[in-house]
Amino acid sequence: MAERILSTESRAVRRYTTCGELRRQHIGRTVTLKGWVHRRRDHGRLIFLDLRDRYGITQVVANPAHSSAAHEVAEHVRAEYVLAVTGQVVARPEGTVNPALSTGEIEVLADQIEIINPAKTPPFPIAEETDVDESLRLEYRYLDLRRARLQRNLLLRHQVVRFIRQYLEERDFVEVETPMLIKSTPEGARDYVVPSRIFPGHFYALPQSPQQLKQLLMVAGFDRYYQIARCMRDEDLRADRQPEFTQIDLEMSFVDVEDVLELIEGLYTEMFERFASKPLQAKPFPRLTYEEAMRRYGSDKPDLRFGLEIRDVSSVFHDTSFGVFRSVLAQGGVIRGFAVPGFSDATRSQLDQLTEIARSFGAKGLVWLALQQDSGHLTARSPIAKFLSEDEIAALAQRLQAGPGDLVLLVADAEDTAATILGRLRLHVGRERKLIDESVHAFCWVIDPPLFEWNEEEQRWEAMHHPFTSPRDEDLPLLDSDPSKVRAKAYDLVADGFELGTGSIRIHRREVQNKIFNIMGYDDNEIERRFGHLLRAFEYGAPPHGGMAPGLDRTIMILAGESSLREVIAFPKNQRAQDLMLGAPSPLDERQLRELHLRVVYPEDEATNALA
Ligand code: ASP
């Protein structure tokens, strides 16, 4: 009779033994294992089967001298067959103990092997961590999910979510589910919509986030809400985006910026100390204002794992004889740059390449100076060397904290343009020169961003975060005079150069909210049509409130050391928003369309049509 062994950590009741739990102390027992054939090795007389489940791998031996029936079955078994194996736990012979396996001290001598289900040869190997074409992995995701990497990542995800729930629940947060079929919530992306059968021509929107609902929960008095929330945005996809993704969505009442930052920083500090394989670069997390992040790193999500800090050097050149710099400065532009340590020996082709790359980022040109020591003097090898005085070179070096052996890169342009070009160039050089310290995780906060940004195409102000974000109190008067200068009570959490999430203190008074919508160009009718429900709620006693929504997928991606979100999502979409396993999106049949009162007008454009 097979015995049941319950693993010490688990109280799961199973009528069989998992492939990860047998140890030396179980020697002598008879057990039944169930699982998949990971590998099969035929040594002529003996056949070894590695049986796998999500708990581990156990070696099974089929010895014809012990059970010819079991050996007979083992001869026909192939990789990924599902088996039930009954046999005795025995010690592995001297010299064959495998310390890499938790079950490596024992093996199971098969009395009986039952093939529960055979398997076709999988389209890619499950047991090996070989590179496989991603489309194939996505099409056969259930097989990909059997492989060690995704098992590891999904397990990590589960553990992190459990930790998040516990952390928030210990702090009085209540988990509330919000609906999927809602009305459009503006988070800056296109909505996915669902047609109504009952109301022809009417549509639900899938939530871009539960933003308005969580605010309404604050009006309802829930005080501290959270949800592991699914969000849907119909965006053009980049490598680190998915059309549906998960947020750690939370909201709190009677709080200000500091309270939210403290809560989230505590959450992430504990989470990374518990689950990450690398330490945090700095605790507490450095805080940068948006203005500072743009000025020093040319990015609102600066990667602080390396230096190459950008500095403004305009003042060095106020008397310059170099025409390009002079005219940029005369037009109110800036000269900014950074020094690359030890790169003064850059070759001509490396420098040409850097210039090309800066151009591809929108630069009109890139000025480089290779600093060197010349009989006690600091000099520069540079296409603009003849325009530079010794004093200018010295002042430049001092500003950029550079010296002989370093390469200086400068961009002269309008302030915002120079900042973003240099930000991208900084990242490029940091990666190319391997300056990024990959042994740590570097978090930071970026706070006080502008409330609005100008939409050139539509010629109107739009909310930089979302329109429910509160302006900073001291900037309220600027709403009328200069909206561009109004800063928001908003914050971004950044890790290793990724934006992990944004949040803000919200507007909780109707008149302020109205005013923001007005500045964004909505008239009263449109405000009522789109946001009437929220504004009405604010008239019934809305507490001050604020929150945040860090991205769960990205968090796990960083914790797992992966570079694509698809590696940490069980069933992701590809970069064209397709589910290759299910074959979605797919056409509806005529009857479904009729029921929904829809008719499809196919685009003329062949390229778009090719998919249909
Ligand atoms: N709903 C916001 C977002 O999805 C986050 C927040 O403000 O809490 O970015």
C-alpha cells in the first residue's frame, strides 16, 4: 500500500506524493508519485525517469530485475507523458547523490508505472532552458509555463502579491473589486470598448484604471482601499507595455503627499529586501523634483545606477567665439552636457556614431571634447578646439567635474530639447560603456511635476497625470495666470530607470475640479456628460484623498531580473496585442454582430486588413 507523505511545510491533502518532497528520512516507504516525464535515460538494463511537477523532480528507476512490468512501461514512455509511479523510496547508490536537487539523496524504485496520458513531442524542449522563438512560446503558452523560468516567475509573482496583501491589510486597507464594464476614464490612452446589446449604439468602456471608482469609494467612507486591479488601455505597444496589465491600486482618505510616499516606500523597501536578489542602492529613496530630474538626468524616470550627470554649462560660454553656441544662447537656449570618464581615447568612428545617435534623438549636432594634459595644461582635442580659450576649457572641466582622460559631450538647443536629447544620450552611453551598476536596484521619487502639458496638435492644455490631480496649494493662483507653471501634488516611483507607477493627491472640491476641466477646454455640457457622476459625489461630503497605482507586472519584471513584461504574465499578448494561443482578436459571426447592432467597415488599407 502506498503511503501518503505530507510535506512538512504544507497541509495540502493529496492522495499521492509530489515530486519535490521525498528526503532521506522517507527511505523505506512505498509512495505514489504523479507528474510529467522530464527526462528519460535508458541505460539498457536500467531506465531512469525524472518525474517532474511544480514542486520538483524525483528520480524513478525501472529495474527489470525488480519489476519487469514497470520496466516494460518505462520503455515506451517519452518526455512529457503524465505518469503515476508507485515504488519504494531508496537511497541513491554511493557517488550518485545529486546535491542540486532537493530530492537528490533518494530515488524511487518503481513497482508499477501507469501511463495516465501520453504526450506528443512538444514543439520545443521543456527540460532545457534553450532560446525558443517567442511566437512559438506564446502559441503553446501552457507548455512554456511548464518550463522552469516561467514557473519561477509566476511563483514569485504569487508570493509578492501575497506579501502586498498582507502589508496593506496590516495597515487597515480593504480590498474592493470594481467593475470591468464602466464608462470611459481618461488616463491618457484609448479605451477598449464593449458594445451594448440592449442599448443599440451604446458602449461600455473597459477601465483604463479604477481611478474614479476608487475616489468614489473614498466619498463612500472606505478610507483605505486597495485592489490588485486589471487595467486595459488600447495603446500602441512598446516592449514594456501590455494592453491589459495589473496595478497595485490604492487610495487613502485624509492624507497628503507625505503619507502616500511613506506607505509606498515602506511597501517597496520591504518587498525588495525580501524578494530581490540585489540590495537597494539607497534608503530612504532619493527624491527629485520633476524639474531637477529633467535638468540633471534629462528624464522623468532617471536611472540612478550610474553617473554621467548632466550639467548646464551655458555660463562658461557667455563670451564664446563659437558662432553656434553664441546664437543658441542669444535665442534663449542652453548649452548642457556631461563627461564620460576615461573615454578621451574615443576613436573617430565612435565619435561619429555618437553624433549620429544624438541626431537620431533630435539634436542638430553634438560637440565633443577629449580632455588631455599638455605639459601641465588642460587642453581639448575637439572640432571646436580653435574656438576655445584655456579658461573656457578649465571652467567647463570644473563644471562637469571632468579632467584629463575624460570625454565631454555637449548639446546646444532650447532647454527642453537639450534636456531630453542629453537624457537619451546619457542612457545610451551608460549602457554602451557598461557604466550601469547592475548589482543594485536604484529607486527614486520624482515629485512636483507640472499639472498640465500643452497638446500642440489639439492646441489645448491637458493633464500631465490625470485631470483629478490636485494642484499644489501655493500654485492655485497660477491656474488663471499661467497654467504651465502650476505644479501638481503628484509623484512617480522610479526603479532602475523604469516608471513603476504614478499617483497624486486628488481634487475633492467641485469648483476646483470644474476649473481644471475648463482649463482643459471642456465646456459645461461635456463636463456634465463625462464626469457629472464624480462632480455630484463631491457635493455630498468628499474627504481629501490621494493614492497611487504601482504597476505589478513591472515590479515583478524587475524583481525577477527579466527584461520583458511577457515573462511575468501567465498569458500575455504579443506586441501586436494578439493572444497567439487563443487566437484573439478574432472576427465575430454575423449573428453576434446583428445582436450587437454592429456592421464592420473594413479599412481600405491593405496592411491593416491583412490581419482580418
Ligand atoms: N489611476 C492612476 C494611473 O493609472 C494612478 C493613480 O493616480 O492612482 O496611473
